[in-house]
Amino acid sequence: MSALNINGKDHSVDADPAMPLLWVLRDILGLTGTKYGCGIGECGACTVHVAGKAVRACKVTLAEASGHDVTTIEGIADSHPIVHAFAQLNVPACGFCTPGQIMQAVAFVKQKPDPEDDDIVQAMQGNICRCGAYVRIVAAIRQAVGADR
Ligand code: FES
Ligand code: FES
């Protein structure tokens, strides 16, 4: 049994410790807001927070996540400024990448609350959007940090 705290709730998970956290979240715990894109750490669709850091859940094992606080998109309030700005600026097209984009952005603005556009682009460049919503993603993050300039 592995102990996980996810979105403030304790869970005991009976699974192979080498199982990717993404599998645990989606297939065992039913937290399907976190998306499976590439499975090799290259697209960012599966981004969650482990111990407050944005990580790719397809590249983190259950054993590595055990004992740490995990936050998924289900743990981010609708009232969070990033979520609010994504909705206000109609960022999602198909929406598949959006949970990962939001998780990456939430961790980023926590660490850098007053970013320049270049900082935002750099922080988000590992999160692929097949619909090409990149301009709106940057605009939403800029709006969320109150730096609409
Ligand atoms: S599914 Fe994890 S980075 Fe693409
Ligand atoms: S909104 Fe479709 S992949 Fe980003």
C-alpha cells in the first residue's frame, strides 16, 4: 500500500510502486481531469503538482509521489485567478491541454508573481496545445497576474 495525499484527502493505493502517477490518478482514483497525451513527458497534458512543483504525472512513479502532497486540476478552485482568466478569455478550444496548462501556470505564478511575457512563454513552452491557443494562454496568465500591459 502506498499513501498519497491528493487535493487534501488521504488515499491508500494498492498498486505497483513503479506505476506512473498518471495511471494511479486516472485509472485507480478516477481523477480524469489530468490528461494522457504523449506518455513520455513531452506534452504537458498530464501536469500536476507534487510537493508544490509542477511535474509530468506520466514520468513520476507512485513510489516517488508517495508521502508528498499531490494537487490535480480537481484541487484548483474555479475562483483561482488563472482559471478565471482562462474562462474569461475563452482560452480552451478543444480543451484537452487546458488542465495541464492551468496546473503549469498556477505553479509558475506562485513562484514568479510578476512575470514578463518572455518569462510566461518560457515557463509554458513545454505545454503543447494542438489547437494553437498560445496567444490566449499568455494573455490569460498576464491578466491573472494583473499585468495586462
Ligand atoms: S502525457 Fe505526460 S507529458 Fe505528455
Ligand atoms: S485547446 Fe485543444 S489542445 Fe489546447
